Amino acid sequence: MLWIYPVTIIFSAFFAWLASRVKNKGVMILCSIISVLIPSIVGGLRTVDVGIDSLIYGLPHAMLAETSKTFAEFVASSSNKELGYKLLCYTVMHTFGHVNWCYFFYQLITVGCFYIGAYKHRKIAPLAFIMIIFLSVQWIGSMSMIRQSMAASIIIMGLDHVEKKEYIKFMLYIIAAFFFHASALVCIGLILGVHIIVTSKTYFRYMMIFIIMLMIFNFRAVTIMVFQTFQSFNIIPVHYVGYVEEAPDGWGGVGSITLTMSRIGTYLIFCLYSRRGKKLLGNLNFEYYKFNTLFYLVLSAVLTINGRILVYNTYLQSIILAFMPFCVKSKYLRLLLIVSVLFAIIVPTIRGGFIANYFAYKSIIDF
């Protein structure tokens, strides 16, 4: 039932487009709710073997939550997972009593939080376009990376606070995301830290120092050391160190070659058409988007960091990719870039192998 994915994406994006076009606030909210509910319901109706993590811990935790008499008993008897995830799982199972309701609410948080973040950025890129990119890449993957997908969407929901330099408010989103996946702490450096460096008055000097430091030090070794330190204080689970220790080398570890090429193209477009980009986004935030794209490519290719650690940047890249074509004034070139981005995200979605093996959609009901 792979057809369910493109159909879901089309209808969800259509209602997102309506939400961004209508003037009536009530109609806008209704269209937004429908846009979020469509993929959430589809994700909620999947069987337990769609997505690896759904079967590894999604189902066992739901069953354990249902049989636990109290939340304290569930926390004590369950594996080392974050408190926010456990609370959600326990509450849903004791309210509705079926694992698919858990899947639905996991999806609702993932899609809903990202949608709010995307809606805040609708002035720099069409909301429907942002959602098409997100649904084609991150949403399908979220059926496996349940906890981290919720955390990443919460981070995107607070992204506008980073762009406004409201760093304390953004830290609250990091804390909220941390309760769903402890790896959200990397956003202090990968998103917040990078923004502070790039938008500082001494941007060029700090940027060069930062790049030189990354070239001198083995980033993987440093990351392992940091993760091991966090683990020693029981801030993150032990297996998170494996996200870096077992990281595959090069771009193959973080996505398809088409997505990688699209990010290279995005950086080049930002370099060639910076004037319009700065007008739409503001000088400092444009430089942040530009540097973040380069930063992502460097980390993923040269420094061999695992894709799990860069999940938060990939969610941010959904907005950056959607923004990129609108840096160009020419309507024809802009259309060509939009088609190119769609090609880059559609190819890995429909190519068969990965999606067919791990996300071949099966529903608990017959369509």
C-alpha cells in the first residue's frame, strides 16, 4: 500500500495551502487541523511492523503501560526511555487502551509541532511546499524514530525564537524536547550555538575559528566523550554513544545522494542570490540559513557523524530547502528549482528499497 504515502502528502499539503490562503481565522484553523490530522490518522492506523522502533519498543511499552497499575510502576519496570514519552504512552494506554492510539498521538505531536513551526515561516516559503518536503522525508521516517521525531518537531516549533534571538525561550523548547529524546541537548550546540556564532558581530572570525577547530579535532571522538560524560550523570541512555561510535562514513549515512546534492545546490543558490534572500529573511538569519546548510554538509560528509545526531538539522533543512527557490527573482528559474527540490525528495521516497522494506504501509483496517 505504498500509494497511501503520496495520497496522504497531497491531501495534507492541499489543506495546508488552503490554510495559508484563507482570510477567515476559523477556516484557517480548521484547514490546519485537517492538514495535521490526515497524516496523523494514517500513521496511527499502521500495523506494528511498519517502522522498526514501533515493533522494538513502541508495542512492548504500550503493553507494559496497559498492565501497570500506576505510572510509578510503569516507570520502574520499563526500559531507560525519557519521562515525557513514558507519560504520554501511559496516559494514552490507560485512556484508550490500544497501541494504535499511541501511534496516533505520537504522529499528532510530530506533525502538529512541525506544522506550527512551518506556519510561522509561511512568509518566507509556501506552507504547502514546506509540508510536502517534511511529509516526504521526515514524516515517513517518524514511524520508526518515534521519540526523536517528536523531539525534533518540538525544536522546529521553537525555531522562530532562535531567529529572534530569544534564546531563553528556545531553551524551553529544548527542555521540552529532551523529555521525549535526550539527544535534543545537541541542539544547544548544533542550532542555538551556531546561530549565536553566525549572527555575532565577529561572525567571520568566529566562523573561521569554528571550521578550523572542526578540521583539527576528530569530531566523532569529541562527541563520544561528551555523550559519555552525559551518560555518566544518567542524563542520556548508554546506547546513545553508539549513535556516534557506529556512525557510517560519508553522505551515505545521512540520506540519499539526491538530497545531498539538493543541499549543495541550496548553498550555491544562497551564495549567488544573497541579496533577495537577505531581503526576505534578514541579513543575519539568511547568513544563519546559509551557514547551517554548509555546516550540515561538513558534519555529514567530512566528519562522519551519524544521521541520528543530525536529525534536528534535517528537520531544519526542510524549511531551508523550501525557502531556497524564493531567493531567486526569475519566476522560470524559481519554478525549475522547485521542481528540482521535489525531484530530490520524491526519488528517495518512491525508489522502493528502503521504504518498501521498512515502511511498506499496512493498516489495521482495510481501505
